[in-house]
Amino acid sequence: MNRSWTQLPAGRAWHARPPQGSGPGVLLLHGGDAAALTSLADLLGEEGYTVLLPAHADVVAALDDLRALPTFRGRVAAVGFGTGGRTALQLAADGRVDCAVSYYAPGSASDAPVVLHVAGPSELARRKNFEVYVYGQSGAFATPGAAEYFKPAADMAYSRTLALLRRVLGPYYDLSSLWEAHRSCEFETRDADATMKTMVTQPYVNHIPTLTGGYGQAELHRFYKHHFIPKSPNDMRNIPISRTVGADRVVNEGVLCFTHDTEIDWLLPGVPPTGRYVEVGLVGIITFRGDKLVHEHIYWDQASVLVQIGLLDPKGLPVAGIDSAKKILDPSLPSNAMMQRWRESERR
């Protein structure tokens, strides 16, 4: 078990341990209910941090407890919510931590790196010495269990928090290589069990155009084993276009090429093989937790695929076939051919 309530010299605290045994420290400070943040402490533990969430108010003593833990190694950050956010910023201003993150609460300027997450527009966005993000929400939008909790904004704030922690504390994970290892299991060794070992306990995959994939270990393993790996054409390949690597995710852009010589359950479910060759632009947003893949959001232009296999007549419709992929590969190819009014602006 990598997490539990623990009695320490300064008092009771939730202790989340990193899978690798030790790691940099995060002091997680609540705004009134420590139990509400235990799930966040666990996530940060999986990211490679030794996390301490004290149930008491003596944060300086809690820092001493954190540094004394056998799982602690390296530098320390304070991450706080509400009044805990104000305390986190004060710890940074006093030089007690190496960086700080505050949700909702302002605080003192600091020489240490600071991130501030605010719900709505604020004068704080123009204040120096803060990296400020505004979410257009209300109240405790990023606090698990709060009435105002809004997962999309909370997830974005979490990624930005993690970016600061990675930059100042580490640990570093080569997400690009981890993604390549996952893809190798899918398309080279074609091993569903090995694919799942690259992922967290409860991952998910969402192919947006066809709503295929799976949520959770059992469903996703079933998907990979029976409907993805054996139902992808042998000649399927991806031409890489771009890759952006962030603190916890990879955004991968490419052109997917294949011959429709088998029923592709995940991309063309229920469509018998047509033997047609297809090229289509594809974008994947792949998120990691520590060194394990959490989820994939995969997007492609399904209309372009349907045109290329002969199931959609593009005549009179604002859709393109293989030309859309060709223009990704060569942006200098003509633009606006579908736009009849394009000629009207020629001499304007």
C-alpha cells in the first residue's frame, strides 16, 4: 500500500509514497478538509512525489516531518487550496520551499517559482512574480468533491501544477520514449498484455470519431486483444508530422496510411473490406501519470476516410478525400478549392 494516514511527530497526516520508493517532496495543504485532498495526494504520489497532507495546522513542523520521511529525496514544493494556498505562498516567500502552487488564494511575492490558479478574472493576473492562470469558473472548481468542481478546468490546472513541479523538483520522464514503447507493443510485437503493462491500473482510450476504445483495465484489454491489435491492417503505418511533449502529455500529429483489406473494428466498425488505400490526418493526445500512460484521445477526419473507401460522395459537400492528407504532407498545395467565393476576393 503506497498511501495511508500516518501518525508523525507533528501530528496526523496522509502520506502518499512514490512507486519508485523515494522522490521529491510535496506538502499538500487543505483549506479546511484534509480528507477532500487525499485522492489528489495519491495522484501526486503516482507522479513520483513523496506527498504529505497534514490534518493539523503546524505547517512548519509538517515540513520537518516531510523531510524526515524515508521516502523523501530532493527538493520540496508546497501546494495549497484556499487558505492552504495562501500558506503555500507564504512558505515560498519565507524561503522554506523551492516552489509553491496556490489554488484560489493570493499571497506574498516570492523569489521562488509560484503558480496561482484563480477561478475568475482577477487583478492578480497583472501582478508580478506570479504565473497566473484564470479558468472562468466559480468557487472551488478544482477541489475534489466540492459543489463547484469542474473536471476539465481541474485537469488543466493539475497539468499546469505538475509542469511547475517537474521543472523545479523533477523527476523527469522521457514521455516521447514511453509513447514509442507503448506503440511498439500495439503495432510491432502486437501484444495486448504488454500494451496494458505500459498503462496505469485504470486507463482509457477514446477514438473520438467512432467512440471506440475502452474505459478501465478489463474493457481496454478486451478492446486491444480482440478489436484493435488483430483488426489493424498489416500495412498500417504513421508518417510523423509533429510532436509536442509537455509535463504530463504528448500531442502527436501524423498521417495514418493503410489498405482497407480487413474490417477495422475501431476505425470503420461494421464496414466490410473495400481494398481501398487510405491516407488520413490523425492527432493523438496521450496523457501520462509518472511513467505510465493514463489515457489517449485520438482524432481523425472520418469524412475523409469514408470518401476514400467509396462510402461518401464528396460532390456538393465540404469534405475532401486523400487531398486533406496530401496537404498535411505538403502545405504548399492549393488552398480554398472548395470555397466558391474565394474567387470573389481575388482583386480586393
